[in-house]
Amino acid sequence: MKKLFISSALSAATLTGAAQAVEFSGGYLNLDYSTFTDTDFGDAYNLNGSGELAFNRAFSTQLDLGVQRFQDLSETATNWTLHGNWHTANNASFGLFYGQEDLADADFEFYGLEAGFDAGPAEIEGYLGRQDLTNASDLDGTLFGISAKTELADAWELNASFDIVDNFAGALDYNLFAIGASYAAADNAEVYGNVGVAHISSPLVSGSENEAYVSFGVRVNFGNERGTTFGQRGVLSRLPGLPGL
């Protein structure tokens, strides 16, 4: 299945790009910090960027690169994701994605489908995928997310998101809900902050708990106003921090 996603994402970039000019359509650079408010849980720094190349008005390819530093655990993760994007209309895009993340001895592959829509003043984006822990097929899990943002005033936007990371490393399930706001400090730069709740449970033990978390950061877009068609994908990059297990 994952080979199908890889070849499909590459095909969207290569087959439609024959004999046509390739154009840089947008990108972004983002730096943020997040942490659980409970001091028993670790915090995370996330530096990531993305660039998108358009082959024509209907097809483009997007490459994301990222680094996450889990400070309390003194561990660093790396991330890359390739997207093949299909723009069916001015207000609708669909895509396939494939990527990999590495953290110490835990190596993840992830792949899936994504879609984005402009619905008047609101932008909606969603994805559904699979995450595989390398060399441990019985520890695979599901990725799901949906997010929306809308303008509040000239320089302000309100956003909300819900993400699921199922069977993380075979030990934890995360349901993440966050709301926040961003402020356009310049034409292509914004600062933002979010507050959220993570519902964390483990298939290894009974019971679950809810942990509050916060995040804030700065993002600079290049090219078009939104930077790239889709946001960052991944397993570790979705987590506000890692518990000190």
C-alpha cells in the first residue's frame, strides 16, 4: 500500500510535468514551541519548512522538512514528507502524501490522503493516513486530522484543529484538540498561539487522562499568501511533547 502512495505522489509530479515549465508557487518557514502544562510531560521545539513546485494549474508537488527537539528527553527527531497535489478548482485541492520520521531507535513511515477547501471566509483541511513503526508491523496505527481557520478582523485569524495519533510506538493513543489565533505582523509573517487538550490512553494499561498543553510560534510565507497547499504531516510532529516514559 505505501508503495502505491509513493509512486502516485511521484507520478503527480513527473507525468504531468513533461514538456511544461516548472514554477515555484510558494513555501514557508515555521518555528514553534509547545509543552504540556503538567511538568511530568516533556516540551518540544519544532522547526519546519516547505516548498511547492507547480507544473501547471492542476498539479503540483510539495516537499516538507522538519526537526523536532524534545528537550526534557534530550532527543531530536527529523521529518520529511512528499505531497502530490491535484487542484480541481480555485477553492478545492486533493493530495497524496508519504513521509518518514526518525527518533533514536523509533523510525516511522506514514502515508495517506488529504484535502483542502476554501469555504467563503473559512479554510478547511483534513487528512487520513497510516503510520508504520519500522520493523514492527504489529505496532502500526492510524493518523487523522481536521482543521479550520477563519478571519476575525483585518490582521487576526481564529483556528481550531482535531488530530488522532493511534497506537503511537505501540504504547499510547493521542486525541488532540486545540483552538488558537494568529496575528499578521507583516504581509507574509504571522505570530500565533494555541491552547489545547490531549486525551492520552494506553493499550498496555487501563485508564486514560487529559492533559492541557499550549503552543506558540512564528511563521513566514513565501510566494502565495498561504505558503503551500497543505500543512505538515507526521507522527511526532503532531505531538505537543513526549511523556518521560
